[in-house]
Amino acid sequence: MFDTLSDRLAATFKNLRGKGRLSEADIDATAREIRIALLEADVALPVVRAFIANVKERARGAEVSQALNPAQQVVKIVNEELVSILGGETRRLRFAKTAPTVIMLAGLQGAGKTTLAGKLGVWLKGQGHSPLLVACDLQRPNAVNQLSVVADRAGVAVYAPQPGNGVGDPVQVAKDSIEYARTKQYDVVVVDTAGRLGIDQELMQQAADIRDAVSPDEILFVVDAMIGQDAVNTAEAFRDGVGFDGVVLSKLDGDARGGAALSIAHVTGKQIMFASNGEKLEDFDAFHPDRMASRILDMGDLLTLIEQAEKTFSQEEAAQMASKLASSKGGKDFTLDDFLAQMEQVRKMGSISKLLGMLPGMGQIKDQINNIDERDVDRTAAIIKSMTPKERAEPTIINGSRRARIAKGSGVEVSAVKNLVERFFEARKMMSKMAQGGGMPGMPGMPGMGGGPGRQKKQVKQAKGKRKSGNPMKRKAEEQAAAARREQAAQGGALGLPAGQDDQNFELPDEFKKFMG
């Protein structure tokens, strides 16, 4: 969603690189480019004006003029201001002191409230809560049935006493659900309300009646991130009519321009609390303004990546893998079965392209990431599963006839089996090297990057003597400077360290260099 904005901002910052000092013209030009980028991303005009004013004021201050790298300082300022307009601190759910906690979902029809109720149920379940989804959308055809299906997929309970399709009183259902939750020991109640195709008095009145009936601890306004500025207008109207405590952005994985996400928190004064960025029930998480700002500026989102890995990977299994790779056998205990298990765990974390997109600097190879074929993982798994247990444990025994049989069983070419086995050996060798503390192979002579003094093959050529300048005046000045340095060295300390010489330019005597190797 933020690809276009990210590209424009990256191009703007690229023009600042290499400048030791930023002039007024540089700051104005940068601010103009950022303003255009934000307006093209459909960010609300008042938000753009406030954002640019803050950036220009800070860019003209001492923090940039006195910085060693002004361009990086400007990026830092833009990052901090993005975090600010996205809401600043991460806003957490408020839970009631006495269960159940009541969360009411509201918004326009088509914003994705019913699906989001299931996603919120999965998220709450993962946090150790016992949620109950309540079907209070009794107008839309099959809305009650849809919530029941979503709740079943999410593995959470649902309260749907009325059939819907225009039958039943949503206010009474909401009121009864609280007592039902207390009886059945559910600690969170998620109320799914009806939506409309536009802001009207009937929607507002029904939402207000449900609010008064259940006194929710949190009212979450669900906004479709793809509808642009209209999302901000809708949120303002709903805030004035019913009121809400936080915003949930749905369809954040779409290809719209994303201005609503950058505008809504600043305009309404209510923070974005959750974001839905996919079709699966697991594609939902708390909204972190600092992480979103980092993604927009192509700085990655390593914290979210680490959190996803911690949810998916078993610490015990990871320790076993590491011990196999670090063993004295050079990683030979690490088999294709282990490789397959690791690959399946990575797959559980989600789309490979999404995971790579969380790494810093990946915006520069965005096209290659988008062209990744997710089915390659399935093909690799099919090849490994077509092998016998002995072949997985000892891939060296896989000869031509075995390759042909494996290829036939997995539906691939023989060359694909050969390539997989070769890549496995290379990957195992590299991972074993890293697990043993050798670092990355192919980088000899660097601490922690593999290799050692015995691995360096090429002899380093001796440096030639310093050439003298052909300009007589310049050569005379160089000779005088050299004589002054010799005189100063003669007055040095017991170790021969020239007096007043800084540590950066200090070099060991040749005898010490030979001794140190």
C-alpha cells in the first residue's frame, strides 16, 4: 500500500546524500518533494501542512546544521514526524477490572467488520483470553451465518440467538450476550454490529443504543484503508455521532494509496490500534506507529519479524538444529528431514515475500521480491518427501537412478532433484561454518567472517613508496613537513609513540607488526 510513497521518499533522500551542509534551498526542495509524495499518497491536506511545517522547522534547527551527516538527520526527523502523525505510542486494549471486557465493532458495510471479529478472536485467544463473538448484525443477509462460520474457523465461541436477515432486536441480543458470557466464563465479548452503505441516522441511532445497552470498554471503528479520504470523513462523522476509542484498519494489504492510514489518527485524535493485512485470520496484529514508519522509509520491521519467528519456532527444536550444525562432524547430522522441518516452520510465518519485505533496504529489490514463486517451497517439500528415509538421512547415496525415481514421484525434472541436493550440501556447509563461529565463508582474514591466517591464498603486494610531487613548491612543503614529523618522533616516549599523535593515525613499528603477524 505504501510502495509509491516509499519510492518517492527514497528518491528524495537520495538527492541529499553526500552533502556536508544543507542550504535553505536544499531544505525547501526536500520539503516540496515530501509534500508532493504525501499528497499523491492521498494524505489529508491539514495533515500534510502540519507534517511539512514540523519537518522544515526542525531541519532548519541545530540538530541538522551541526550534524555530521545532515542527510541522515533529515531522514531521522521525517521518521519521527511520521511516527507522530501515525499516533506516536502503541495503544493497547483496555481490559475491564471485572470480566467480561466488552469490545464493540462499528463501521460502514463492507469495511470487513465480521471477518475482523474472527481475526480479533484469534488474536485474543493467542493472548490467553477466552473470547465470545456476538452476532448483532441482524439486517445484512447471512451476516449471522457468516459470523458463525468465521468463529468456527477461528476456534472461538459465538452467540447468535437470532437468525438475522431482518429478524430480531440487535440491542436485546447485545444485552443478553453479557449475561451469557458471565455464565459461560468468557472474559472478552466482541460485539459485531450492523453497517450501512453510508452515514445515516438509523445506523447512528442503532449503534448508540447498543453502546448504551452494553457500556463497552472499547469501541473500535473499523475503516477500509482502501477508500482514501472518505475513510477520514466517515470516522469524523461517527466520532461526533456515537464516539469511538480506537481505529482498526482493514485491507492494509491492498494496492490503494494508503493516505487514510496516515491521516486518520491525526485528524480524529484517536489512535490506530490494530491493522489487518491479509485474508487469513492470522493476518492481524496490533498497530505500531514506529514500525509502520520504518516500513514506509524502507528501514524494515525487524521487531515484527522476530515476534512472528518467536510465535512459530520452537526453542527446543531450534536448539537441536543448532547443536547438529555445530557438531564436530561438520553439520553432517543435519539431514534433509531437518531441512524440511525448518522450511515448513518458515512457511508457517507467512508469505516469503512479506517476510523479506520486513528486512531493511528490501524496497530496492521490490520487483524481485514480488516475483518470488511461493510454490517453490511446496515443490522442494514434494521432492524431499518423495525420498526414502535413508536418502533423506544420507543424501550422498542419491545416484542417477534414485534421482529419476524421486523426480517421477514428485512430478519434477531430474535436474530439479540434482539442484536441490547440491544446494542442500552448500547450505549445510555454510550454516555449519556459521554455527561453529567461523562466520560467512569466502571472507578470509576478517574476524567473525570465516577464514583465518592459513586460508589467505593471495599475497598482498607491498605498498610502493610515497611518490613525490612534481610541483617544486609543493615538494618543498612536503619535505619540510616530513622533517618536522621526524623531529617530533625523536622526542616521543619510551615506546616510540610520537608526542601528540592521535590514535587513529598511529602505526606499530615494523618489528611489532612482524611479531603480531
